[in-house]
Amino acid sequence: MPRQRVSNEDDIKAYRLLAKKLGLKMTPQRLQIFDALMSMKGHPSAEDVFEAVRPKVPSMSLDTVYRTLALLEHHGAISRVQHADDKARYDSETRRHCHLVCTRCRAIEDFYWPEIEELQAPDETAQWGKIERRYLELRGICRDCLAKDARQ
């Protein structure tokens, strides 16, 4: 179920095109942050991205990572996933998808459920306002944690 990534070279080309389209300045720091995020498995936190980038760019600050991730999120290049431990995680998968979250080890996995988009929202949601996107998160205990329990 882990996501399949295209090569980093393709991701960087796509990011360069997006940055040009949005009029974003392509700085070496932004490029390193985006490359780190795309190459990391799972849903890394800003701190995880910072630790991955720091050896390549020692002058990089955590604040720069936070601001860049916020900018990328604002423009739809990535999304933020609020995690069970209240730490924001970032997701470079921009196709519509859902998440499985383990309440023990806090692992997050993507899964695809196209039918969720076809479901009608309850009538009372129309009175709330305009629904812009749907998000589904299923929480439980992952197979690795269940296997650990079984061994104990």
C-alpha cells in the first residue's frame, strides 16, 4: 500500500513547472526542501525535512523549512496531514486519496477509494456552506503493531 513515487528528476521538473506557473522564485533552499520531501517515504514532519536537508545546506533554518512547506501547501503542491500526535505531517501525493493512521505507532499510509468522491454529502451540509474537498481518515492499529501484540 505504500505510495509509488516517480523519479526525483521528474518530481523536480514538475516542481520547476509549478513554481514558474505560480510565479514563485526558485531558490536553492526551496528546491532542496522540495527534493527532500519528495524523496522521503511516508508523511514527514517539518523537523524530518529539516534533518534531511541540513547536511546538504548547513545554513538552512527550521523556520525556512516551515515557511517553504506552508508556501507549497498554499499553492497545492503538497498537503498537510494533522497527525495523531498533533504534529503536522506533509504529503507530497497530490492525487485525491485517504489515510490509514495507526493509533499506536502513528504510522500513516495512503489508500485510494475513488468511490468516496461519488457519495452524496448529507442534506444538512448544504446549509453549512460550500464543500470544497473531502477527506477521509481511518484510525486503528496497523498490522505491524498487531503482530507485535501477538508475539508478546
